[in-house]
Amino acid sequence: MSKTYKNSFQKNVAVDETIVNEHEKVIGTIRIKPSGILWKEGGKSGYHNAPLDDFIAWIKNYPKTNH
């Protein structure tokens, strides 16, 4: 008799993106979560947290540029 497993994979609740400069050196990591945005400088172990509402207010008021 075969055993029925009820295990499953859990989806990640966060997305991590590594940011590199023009020389491919890691300058930081941004972690996007449903509750906020976190930033970690390259080579550091701790994240800085920005609540999602604060990030939205900041990005809406950020000066528009010609990027």
C-alpha cells in the first residue's frame, strides 16, 4: 500500500533583488514584502525597513526626472 503525502511547497512572501553597479559589484539588496520595503547595503547583515505606506508617499512625491 502506498502512502499519501500531504506535504506541499509554500510560496515566498518576499522578493529579493540584488543591485549591482557598472562593475558588477553588489551595492545592495532590496526586499519587497506585502507589508513594506527593506534595504540592505552590500556586505551588511541588517535591513532598513520602510513601511509600505511611507514608501508609497515617498515615491509619489519623488521629483520626476528624465531617466
